[in-house]
Amino acid sequence: LNAKKPPLLTARLSKKADEAPQIGNEASAKEIVDDLDGASYIVKSVSTREKKRNPVPPFITSTLQQESSRKLRFSVKRTMMLAQGLYEGKELGKEGAVGLITYMRTDSTRVSEDALTEVRGFVSERYGQEFLPNSPNIYKTKKDAQDAHEGVRPTDPTRKPDERLAKKLTADQFKLYELIWKRFMASQMAPAVFDTTTVDFLIDGNEGKKAAQPRDYLFRSTGSIVKFEGFLTLYREAHEEGEGRALEDEQALPEVALNEKIPVKEIVPKQHFTEPPARFSEASLVKELERLGIGRPSTYASIISVLADRHYVLLEQRRFTPTPLGETVAKIMVMQFPDIFNVEFTSGMEGELDKVEAGSMGWQDVLGDFWTPFSVALDAAN
């Protein structure tokens, strides 16, 4: 649709005769297009409401690996090598060797009181009081986290990723430090505020082949504009294809008035196929490992390295494709050891080990429960 003011806006068919449209084939789609031929549209309703988007928490190992893969195109292994160097320290002239980030293998978003004080002072001074929340942003750590270390953050929040620091680091080290610094600073900034607008259109008149009635079709357009950037002034998360759109990625709608007549530019009948899930990228595989409770922050990189090093998978266009060897190994292992090659096995074992540590379960019992059925399966496999 082409309103009086730019930009062009896109509206989708929302209702047909007061029901959600069921368009099962090309013929029924063509019938609707013919029905709408020559139609003009009026604005039936405009509703705007304010929405807030809270900042994202500081990095933990898994989110650092995911975001580094999406934004910087670094492999998980490379990300951890670069982070190790930043953690161990770099020579910064008169300061000597300085560790630039906190420990990079962590599952906690916890931040020390000293760091919170420093970052809030920096945000207030650099961006202004309106960018500073009334109290520090505290993020929940998932319940099964070990919480041994803070979130991944700069050791000194006031150490900006500027030209002076860039001269002391390699290009890739600097990119990763900048990503960690921006994410941490943004995590302690105010929410972004959006005006989200929904516009409904009805047919005003039809000079085409059929005289579709106004009540027959309702088109809806949604969009949002940034009212206050908040943390987005410093940091925006990256998203992979198929992960959905954030508020800041919605279309911006032009100003329209109630009962305004809007000319149509074109009607697009678009066929949509239900597609299988996308193959894993390094980022989405780390996300899935974390969701299923497989591995710990220290093991994500090695798990993924083994897949490639043993030629179980190929990385093509940044997506994993199983090799014939990988498919064969998986088939044999799942068939012979169904209890172990089960996504619940690792997370269950982690839970049992935590109980051993807490003293509520004996390690001999854990080993015995595992070994007895496993030895039978192993003999059968041999």
C-alpha cells in the first residue's frame, strides 16, 4: 500500500468474512486476487501502544560463543582461544600485563558490586542519566548453573575499546574485546522504548470484476518505531535466519489517519511451504547443547571440534552436514547404546554428580547403576 507519506507499507490478509483465511491452493488464492482487483482501501483503525525491550544479560560462555559466531564469524574454538588470550593478559605500556576480561568459562550472569558501581558511573557520565536505570539490572542465572565465576565482562568497564587499545591487540582480539565490552555496558543501561502500531484496512470500493464488500476482507499491517534507544544505542543482538524478528527490525509505518483512503501498489499472492528446521550452525548447536543440558561451558568448543576433526560432519556455508561416516557411527551407537546416546543421559549424569558432590548420593551407587547395564550392552556390541 502506498500512503501519502513514505515508506511503502505491507499489509497481510488477516480476515475473510470475519474468519482467518484458509487458502489451500493456487486456485483459491487467484480467486481472492481477482476479487480484490481494482479495489481501494480505507483505514478502519489505528492503534498504537508503547512497548519496552529490556537489555540482554552479560555474556556467559554459550552466549559469547553464539554471538561471536553470528556477528564476527569466529568459530567456537577460535572465540575461546582469543578469549583465553584476553583473560591471561596483554602488555599495556606503563600498566604492564593486564587481564582484560574475567574468566571466559562460566554459566553465571552474576556481576560483582564493584563492577556494577563502575559501569553505572561510566554510563551516567558518557550517555546521560536517562540511559541509567534507577537500580542495577540483575539477571537470573539458570537453576542448574554452577555459578563459580562471574559473567564474562571487561575487568575494567572504563577501559573503552579505542584506538590506543587496538594498537596493543591483534585485530581479532580487539573485535572480541569490543563485543564483550559493549554487551556488558549495554546490560546495565535502560530499556529501549518502542511505539508499536497496528493498522487495519477495509475495502472502500471495487471497480474490478467482482464487487467485493467492505466486510469481506480485512488487511492488517504492524510495525514499530524506536521512541527511546536505551541500550540499543550501544548494542544490538544478532539473529540467525529463522530465529524471528526483534522489535527494532519491524517495518516502520508511515503516519495514516482514520478513514484515509490508501491506494494499493500491488497484491502479492505468496506461496508458503512448511520447511524442515535449518541445519545447525556452530551458534545454534551451542544453543541446543545448552538447552538440553549437554556439556558444560568448558566443553562446548571441544564437543564441536570433535565432530569436525573426526570427519563426522562437514561445515558448508556455515552449517553442519553429516558425512556418511558420521551417519554410520550415529546409527550404530544409537542402536547399540540407546540409554547413553540419549539427550537426557548427559544432563541426568550431571545431576547425579551434583548429588555426589553435595553428599546426598554415593559415587559407588552412581557407577554401579551405570556400569551394570552398560557392560551388558558393550558385550553385545563387541
